[in-house]
Amino acid sequence: MYFKRLKDLRVDNDYLQKDIAKFLGITQQYYSKYELGQYTIPLEFVIKLSKFYDVSVDYIVGLSDDKKTKTRKK
């Protein structure tokens, strides 16, 4: 699955692919496959990146245009 926002977040925060790959404990070449949509990024990495960039998982996967998670009122 391709998530365009992976690259957008990385570029907007002035990181290189090798920086994010190191953070995730993988190679730069492998991380680039995630950005290109050639490999499906594991959910655990999506969660780590959402915390790293301080955005919601929904934002990364394109389900929301809001960067922050909104809490529901009961």
C-alpha cells in the first residue's frame, strides 16, 4: 500500500531516507520501497512514525487531513 504522506512528512521535517531508515532499524533501500509503494509498510512502523512526526496514524494513511487525532466526546 502506498502512503504519499510518508515522503511528504520526511521532506517537510528535513530528514533523509537514511535518517528514517536508521530510526526504524532498516536499510535506506528498504525504506525507499515503502515510500514508493513497492513494499507494504508494517503497522508497527506506521505507529512509530506517527509518534515520531507527532501526527495521527489516520493522517499518515490518508484517512484524515487533520494531523492530530481528535478525541470523541462521550
